[in-house]
Amino acid sequence: MLFPENTEQVQEIIRNAREAGRGLVPLSSEPSHFHGASVNPNAETVCFSRMNRVMKIDRRSRYARVEAGVTFGALIPLLAEQGLRLNLPFLARAGKSAAASALEREAVLIPKYQYDYPDPLLTVETVFGTGDMFRTGSAAGPGSYEASKADKILPWGPGSIDYLRFLSGAQGTIGFVTWATLKAEVLPSASRLFFIAAENAETLTDLANTLLRKRIPDECIIMNREDFAAAFGDNEAEEQTLRGVSPWIMLCRVCGYDRYPEERVDIYDGYVRDACSEVGLNAETSCSLLPGLEERIERMLTDCDRREKSWKLRLGAEQELLLLAAPSKASELIALIESELPDAGIIVQPQVQGRAFRIECNLRFEDKPGETEKYEAVLFELAKKLADKGAYFDRPYGRLTELVYNEPLSVDAMKRLKTIFDPDGILNPGKLCF
């Protein structure tokens, strides 16, 4: 395992690997690793844990620039000191690299502040498989990082090409990112969390669309009772208690900021309650299943998961299926998952101001020999059925790449791009379609 401490060392590692014909795979997050993107038996691991500087936090322009090894657990308190917060994934692990999470396009909790699927990623510095360093967007240009006077936050370019998209979701096959600029948001001065229960997911996805058209909620997430219990229960007894909620529940938080925060929250409260009453639902501000549950959930929605063991691994192992759905298709795809896997956990998150839903299907099981392979096969068969119904898999891991990269012309075009940025194929070889 190699431990670079700066960009020049990353360049040297890649150039040496080219000469030796040796594969490399990047690693920037602490265990556990769920998707296998940072595991490659045909490559040597480049661990970015020593590149862990928070380079800059700018409250006025609302961004943070961080090296690849900076984790959520380290970054969130530093942002809070400046009155800022990240648009976080749901229960992001404390040891998860903030840059890697954005590069993987993990679903974020605040859709109204997400303007494109790579958000909150703005600009990056990367080293391609040629050993050349390159910066995207307004960070591009000659000279050192310190000498550049650009703000380094405009994601598009340089020129008419959006280089950031070559790297987003590429699992380290195009270049190794050394630092990233992440969009941040102002920390709320007041907030109110709503619990909205329903018998089916369709009612809640429709409600989410209604609220997001008016840009009402900040955090907004829909879960079935299985994942609600697993995520917010700290042990088996609490999980069993939390399974007493309705089959589906939406967690919706409205916030006020520096100017008239309480008044703003009260106005949004009215919008939420009116929208719920129109579809026969109630917006509750309390959940009496466990003492202090409301405070626990709000704290967990606004922070990373600092528990010693991930909630997904409480039984020992897990497999998950991640997909993107148009709002018109979401309820149909969720119904298909429920019919095929009635005991699965399901999380639904509106994204990009409600223009799509990210759906996550979780299977948790005991870590016994052969179990992982069995459930991986089950989810792969389900993925084929979902694809036929309109699901889009923009984050393919493992066997799912067989389903996604199956169109010859597209695969040929991507392979030709790969030869430009990584001519010797040393970056995470075999991980996608090359």
C-alpha cells in the first residue's frame, strides 16, 4: 500500500506504475467499504489518508476545499465553526471521504440546494493515468494552486468540455483526485422536523414533489419501516420497537436562517401541513415510539454516523441496489422491489430539486459463507427487471456493470476516452468496462 502526502508524490506513483505496467486503485475512506470500488486484486492500493488537509473554508462563497483524505467526521465540525454545513448523504460514515462521496454521486439529503447530479462537487484537482496533473472548471490554468487567483468554484470547463463528468462516478478509472471543492450551505438558526406516515410510498413521493416545487423542505427522505428501524435504532430491542411505525414514513425538516428564522419556520410549517391535509396525511412533530427519538433523528440527519459500526452491518453483512428513477416511474419501481423482496429495506430520496428519485434497496444478513454471493445474485436479477421498467443505474458496482455497459457503440466511445486519459490502463483496471 502506498501513502502519498501531496500531488507530486501521486504523480510519481502513477509514472512509476506506468513504467512497471502495474495497476493502481485509490482508497480514501476508512472501513467499512460497501461497494468494492476501492478493492482490486489486480492493482496496488494508493491510500490518500495522509492527504487530509482542509485547504480552505469560505463562508461568504459557501464552499470548502479539502484533500482526498478528509473525512466527514473531521470536516463537519470545522464547517459548523464557520456557520456552514454540507449537503450530506443519509447517515454518511464518519470515516467516509467527503471528496469520494461527492465523486460517487451519493444521494444528498437537501434536494432544493442540488442543481445538478454531481452537486455538491464543484472543482477538483486530479492526476490522470499519464501522470499529468489537471484541474477542472475555474481551478484550471497554469502555475501552482497557491499562485492562482481564480475562485476555483465554477465546475464547467475549461473550455466547452465538462471535464468534471469524466471523473464523477468513474471509480478512479480516469484519474486520481487529490483535492476537491465542495459546495456548502449556511447553518440554520431554527428548524422543525416533521414525521409524515403513509401506507404506501406513492403518496409520499407525490407529496415530496408538491413540497419541492415550492422549495419548502431542506432535508427530505422517505423510508420504509425496515430501514427506518435499522437506521435509528441502536440495538435489536430498539429496532423492534421502531418497526411499529407505519409502512412508510417521510422525514421532512424545514429551516430558518439569520433573518427572521422562527417566522420562516412557521410559514413553512403551514405549507407542509396544508400539503399533507390535501392528500389525507398528518404532519407530526413528534414520534412517541422511543424517548428522545425526535432529537436523535434530527441530530443524525445533520451529522455523519459516528457509531462504531454501520447500521447496515448490524447483522454482519449487507448488499444494496442503487438506482435513479424519474418521478413518474418511482412508485412503479418501488412496488416491484416490494413484490420481489418484501423484507428489504428501501430508502427513497428526491434529488436535483425533485427532478428524480434515488432509490436504495438494502438486504442485511448474517455474514456466512456463500450468503453474499447469493444475495448479490438476487439483486442482479431484480436489477434486470427494474431496468426493463425504466430504472437507470448511474452508480454501477460489481456485476451491475454487466447490465449498464452493454451497448457496443457507447462502450467503444468510453474505451477510446480511457486511452486518452489512461493510455496504459493502470487506473483501477477492469472496474467498469475497461
